[in-house]
Amino acid sequence: MAVSGAGKQANGTQTDAAYAASGGAVRNVFATSLKTSCYTPEAPYFRSLSPNDGYDGMTPCGGASNTGENLGPYASQVGSNPGYPASTPMLVKDHSESDIQADPTDSSHLIGTSKWFVSAEGYNHILGFYESFDGGATWPVQGHIPGYEGWTDNTDPVGAFDSYGNFYFLNLPYEFYYNPDGSKNYQINQNKEPNPSISPEVISIAVRRHGAASANDWITQHNGHLDYVATYDAKGREPDKQWIAVDTNASSPFFNRVYAMWAVFDGCCTAKTFVSYAQAASDGSHTDWSAPVKLPDGSNNPQGTTYVLPHVDGDGVLYTPLTNTAPSKSYCCDKITMIKSTDGGATWNVTSVVADNIAAPAARFANTTFRDGIETTFTVGRQKVAGRYPLYVAYEDYSTGFNNIQLTASYDGGVTWSAPAKVNDNVHPADEFQPQLAAAANGTISVDFYDRRLACPAQWSDEAAAAGLALDRVNPSYSGTLPPYGAANYCVNASIQFFRADLQRAGQNIRLSQHSFDPQLNSPHTSCADCIGTFIGDYFGNTFSGSTSVSTFVSTYSQAGNNGAHYQQQVVATLATP
């Protein structure tokens, strides 16, 4: 078991100036700012917080869409109550939360996914995608992911390719309606729900078949109905934090098995985790989903576990970590357990405790209003070390009063774990958060994370103007002077650190983002427009495509005049794998 703590192994540091200049070999593309998407939302919400932070409310599309996607209304909206859905398509503005996947049949083919917001103030979104056929240089095909528009929100973007090049997307559509004060109501009530003809919450699938060309070309039906993995019809059993993996190892006995995992909260502070699986076919279809299997949590804690992150090693062994966030102890500390299945997800056993008594970060980081995302990340190495595929877990550690990223490895199938190594190399304390691991074919691994070591741009500078800092004028979490020119531990960058398979560092942290961004701008409000809590996403996209590292993350920066409204856009960063 790893022992928590900030930097048990020396990692060296680099100056802020060196870090700021470290991304010279990185290419950035503001992928989602290149197209204009619209769709018809199920529950319109027109409250605007303009002019602070760039907010401008929900806006009719007005013919602006250039994606070719279906603008609605949609088949899943048949049966909606009066007043639903919206009377016209609405403009997609913000794109928070990131996932990126590479096609195993074509290293130039990438699909990124994110939330697709029509109202940041109302947290009103479904999920969308953007697709590249040239290794991330251009993203010509974009749009919302169809099939599930009849729910108020679709959430948590995550996908995986099968060995045929079909892209499986695991979706969580859910219903709510807005109270008169603008807050959300999740009550199950046939007369008040926007769409009483559908299950209030579902775990579901959409498949983009290999060779698909248009934004609408998705398979969302299985056996003549929407492709549900599991449905939840009663308030009090709330699915969340779903994840997906496909076994693309040709020698595995479970080759092309698709694994869907998720957590179900049956109280404010309890969670149980489940897995279901199906077999992928070359035409983008699949077998029926298996009955969900409850996973062992290994935490010996009645509050249960969450953050399922399935990965399959080259022999077909399926692993996932589980995280207990100790709600009974006021969320003071985290415990990470590793479990595995050797029979294709049918049965499971607890392998080990990865780390315990991890100091958990505060609900929101200092100075800003956005909340933390998923604290844990996991991957499996693609080259054996001493005859076993290595396992890697990275996690957030708040033991110093600032967030740091720790990394640990197992070389014996998850039985024992190395002492944690601190990933971030900043000299001065700052919050480094939301890690995401990926493994390259040559054995290299990478950890992406959001990084607040650099001060916000100075007043009167071109960088401050392009970052839109002048829009940031109301922030109840910040005691300094607004706008936040030169503010410390406030603006955000994206970073990456490469490691060899044995956890030897391959250089220092590299700045992935070419410009700092202000996380307050157009940040979606998760509870209500007047509530403090905002959001930049739970996930960070990280993968390898051939010899290239590919990352996706949020930015509100205006690149060369593009994104002049400072919406949340998805940036794709690429660089050569060391």
C-alpha cells in the first residue's frame, strides 16, 4: 500500500519562467470553436448573468449552425409535457469536461467528446463530439451526440473504440425541471417532469460506426429501442460517474468485450458500483447487455465507493480502482482500493488497498468558485515489466494545504504499490488538480493535470486582454481586487509529465496550454444561477495516438480573436511522445 503525503520521492522542481516557456513543441487547436452547433433542448432556461464573467444566457440558433446536425425536435421528445421542449433550436456556447480517444485502426482518427452547453447559468447541456482524421490538426465533423435529446441533460462524456474502429460512447441522460427561482427539481412527477414518457435516468450507449461521415451518423438503437444499459425510475437511486472500456487485445479470451461501469447513489452519501458488458461486432452492433453485477468495494465503509475507471491489460484481466471519500468523516480523506476480474467481468475480487488516508481537497479551490473534479485516475501499462503488465494510479493530495498530484505503480498485478511520487514540479505552492493517466505503446506513461502555478496576466498586457480578465468583476470567493490581474493561484493552465514504465521521470512538467485562462468566465453553475458553485469539468482528456501524445482540456482564452465571447472551448494539445 502506498503511503499518502506530498512528495515522498524527490522529483526536482523548475522555475515558473522555465515552466512558462516549456511548451514550445506543443501544438494547440481550439477544436470546438471551429464550428457552430445548435440543438433543441428539452427544458429551456433563459436566465442571464450578463455582463459578469461573459455570461449571456440562452440564445436561439437563428440559422447559425454549420455542422449539418439534426436541429430537432427529436423522436425522444415525443410525449413531453406542455411547454417542453424548447420552441426553437438553441446555440451551443460552452464545452466543459474533456475526453479524447484514438482509433486503434487509424492513428490519425481521433474523437473528442465534451458537454455541449446551451445555458451555463442553468447548467443546461447534452453531450457533443468533435472528430479529426489528420491527427488533430483539423476537426471538420462536430455536433451533439443524438438519440437522447428528450432528457433535460446528458452528462459525463466518456468513450472507447473497439478493435474494428467503432466508437462506443457511454451516456447518462437525466431529467429535472426548473423551479420558479431557477433551482433544479429532480422530483418524479408525471405532471411536472419535462418528459414523463421516458425513464428519469438511464445509463445508455451511442455508437459511431467506423467510416461514419455526418454528424448525425450514430447508432442509438438496440433491438428496436434506445440502447439502454440500465434504467432508473425512482428518485433516491441516482446513477453517476459512468466509465467505459473495450478489450482490444487480440490474444485476450474477451477480445472486443465492452465494459460499462457506473456508481449508484441511494442516499446523499452512499454509493454502490456496477458493471455490465456486451460483445462488440464489426458493424457497430453488439450483443445484449448483461445483467448489472454489483462490484465489491473493499473499503469496509458503509458509505461505499465511486470513481470506477475500468482498464484491461494485455492478457484480458479487467481492473478498476474504487475510491471512498469518507462522507462520515466530513470528506476528510480518501481511500483507493483496486479490484479485478479474470473472467470477463462476471466475478470480482479485491486485490489491494492502493492508498489510504489521502488528504482530500476542499470542495472548491481557493480564490475561485469552481469545484474539484474526479480525484483519481488509472491506467494499465502496455509493455510488460518483469513478466506482468504494470498498473498506475494517480490521485490528488491536499496534505500541504495545496493540491498536489501523486503517482504510484504496481508491478505484481496490484498486490503491492510503490511509494508515491509527486508529479507536479512547481517551486511555489499552488493547486494542481484533476489528473488523467494514459499509457503509450512503448511503455511510456503520461499524467495530464490542471495547473495554477502561473499568476494571471498583468493589467494592460495583451495576454490579459485575450484572457478576458476584464470580464471577471464579481467573485465571492476572492478577497483581492477584481479583475484578477496578476492574481496568484487563480488562472489555470494544463500540464503534462511523462514517465518511463519504472516511474523514472522523462524530463520536467511541460506546459500544454499556450495561454493561461480564467476559470470564472462562462463557468456553468451546477446548482442555480445565483449559487456560488461553478464547474470546468470532472474529466481531462489524455491518450496516445501512434507516437503522439494527445490531450484535451478547457480554456476560455480568445485565440487570435477566435472565441471572442470567452466561452469554454475544448483545446487539443499534441506533442511527440518521448
